[in-house]
Amino acid sequence: MCYSVWIGTFCLLPFLLLENTENLKTASIYNHLSVLYLGVFPGSIGYLTWTYVLSKMNVQSATVFLYIIPIITIIIGAIWIKEIPITSTIIGGIITICGVLIFNLKK
């Protein structure tokens, strides 16, 4: 996983050179810290916890739980940024949870 992240970073570096660097210079400290946060928490901690889960469960069982991530993000969005989910989002979440439950009950 580490190699794929570094290869992706290397492949994207030429686009950084094409970017208008004034945006980077004028960005606030909040913007820079937001990018750093996205690299540390969802990136590294997410991969570390995923690796831990794979060491404790088989891949088939662990992969099913990836479908819970959108539901967790809906809940976080509703709590932190007061984003009210629309009807189709709620229906999709219910379908996702039912699919995960059906898969895990079949065992």
C-alpha cells in the first residue's frame, strides 16, 4: 500500500508544477492544516486500522464492512456540519445496511 501511495504522489508531482503557485502562497493556515489532517487521519490511520482488521479477520468478512463507510460519513456529516441527508441517501443507507446484514447472516 505504501508503494502505491508513493507512486501516486510521484505521478502527480508534474501537475503541481503546472499549478498556479499563488494559490499555495495565499492559502490560509487553516487550508494547509486541513490538507495535513486529510493526509494523517483518513490516510495513514485508515490504512493502519484496515491492516489491523485484515490481520484479525478473513478478507471476505472484512471487505463487507467497507460498505458501512458511507453510512458513517452520513452520520458524521449530520452531526458535525449539520448536513441533513436527503431521502435517497437514507434509502441507500438502509439498502446498504440490509446487504451487509444479509451477507453476515448467511454464514
